[in-house]
Amino acid sequence: MHKDIATPIRTKAILEKYGFSFKKSLGQNFLIDTNILRNIVEHAELSENSAAIEIGPGIGALTEQLAKRCKKVVAFEIDQRLLPILADTLEPYPNTHIIHQDVLKADVAKVIEEELAGISDIMVVANLPYYVTTPIILKLLEENLPIRGIVVMLQKEVADRISAKPGTKDYGSLSIAIQYYTAAETVMIVPKTVFMPQPNVDSAVIRLTKRESPLVPVISEDFLFTVTRASFAQRRKTILNNLTSQLPGGKEKKEQILQALSLAEIEPGRRGESLSIPEFARLSDALYPYFH
Ligand code: SAM
């Protein structure tokens, strides 16, 4: 058995050995609590036949726990300074593979094809860099990758918005973009004390389980998200006012927008936050012909 990486003593020793200094701009807050890591991995429900894709392995704290539980771990790390450290800390785990790349620029589908061929159960598991949590999650979902789901640590405030239900203050275009593709739940609230250095915000772990097909079919997913973003542009405005002021050419198309709202059976005086995803889907399809 190897000593876990995620303890304050071992982490400090590794950082000192390599003279590593944290880069705040890369969202480097490393986990130093093995129990929290095991819990995250538990929520991913992996088996020895599963694979995990990690984003930002840092010094390998989570990578190690994943490697113990599944067949293969592929991890994207942007910071070149971490590569020699990872080669050292992950040396006992030959089923890990580090890719030195910005995940936002990576061809993840190709990596899955090349690195995880023959593995049918793939989960994304990560302690995300907080400056890019939403672009990363949206990229992974919009690229329609062959993954079962995503279990990630992120800012609690973002977790609240992702899993929010209609009619709540946190419900918005992000909740819709993510719940359209997945069932979203917050599975853990995590104290700041388990990170080195400690972040300024509270953290949470969310589990996103991909739906077999998106919640409701629409003519265009892009246009659905354009409509939802427009509807929440000013939360206190009515849906009619937001759509006329935000959709391209909306001011000249007020009559058509009213017709689409009527066809979708949505009162023009309602606010975006009261609409369910199926209602947004109906509205988007009713508006589509007037904007294409
Ligand atoms: N997994 C480690 C842990 O839990 O201790 C480190 C997590 S730390 C919050 C985020 C990691 O993501 C850092 O190692 C950072 O260098 C890396 N990172 C930041 N931006 C990235 C990007 N665009 N692509 C890949 N990795 C990134």
C-alpha cells in the first residue's frame, strides 16, 4: 500500500520537494483530505471495468483514488510544472495517463476513442479549476460524449444554480442548459478546510447523470438556449419584454413573439424563472420560424 497523496503532510512534502508554488490564475486549490476524495469517487459509482476522465489532476490526489477503483484514468492538466510531479506521484499507478493540454481546447471525443477503446462505462470525475467550471461542464455536455455522467467539485453557488428548480432565485439559463442533458443533484457540501490553499468560496460536489436523450426534443438546441438566455436577461422583466429586447430584431417582431407565446400557451406577463424546461422548449419551437 502506498501512502495517500491527499494528506497535509504528504502534500506539503511533495510541494517542497519540487519547489512548487500555486497559481491562483489556474484555480489551483488541492484537496488534502482522503475521506472527501473517497466520497467523491463513491458518488461516481465506478467499477473495475469503468474509466474516469479527470480535469486538472494537480499533484494526483484524486487521480490516485480513481486509479485504485477503475480500469483506466485519463487526466488533462494545463500546468506543465505539474508533469514531473505527476510522473513521480502516480508512478505506482500504471493505469493512469496524463495529457498536457487545456481541456477547453482538447478533442475529448478523440481521446476517448484512442485511450478508452473497449471501455463502455466512462465518468468524468474532477475537482474543477473554479475560474472555468461552467465552460468545462457545458463543453462536456454539448459535445455529446459517450460518458455516463459527471461528478465534480465546484463553487457551491454554481452548484446551486446548476441544480435549481423553476420558481427559485437560482433558476436560470445555466440550470436549463445542464438539466436539459442531465439529471442534476448536489451530493456533498464541502468545507474550505480540506483544500490547500483554502479557496475564498464554499464548495460542493454535484452529480450529473446524462439522460438517454435530452429532456424534450426541440427544432434547434442552440435556439432553445438563445431563448432561455434572452428570457433571463433581466430577471424582473416579463418574458415578453425580455424576448422583444434581447432576441435579434425582437423589437420589430413583437406581434410574432406574442403569437408564439400564445401558441406555446404561455402568458406574456410571466417571468422567465416561472417557466419549466418543457415550456421553454415549446416556446423555442413556436418562435423558431420567426427568427430563421
Ligand atoms: N485534482 C487536484 C486536487 O483535487 O487536488 C487539483 C484540483 S485544482 C482545483 C484544479 C487543477 O486544474 C489544477 O491542477 C490546474 O492546474 C488545472 N487546470 C486549470 N485550468 C485547466 C484547464 N483549462 N485544463 C486542464 N487543467 C486545468
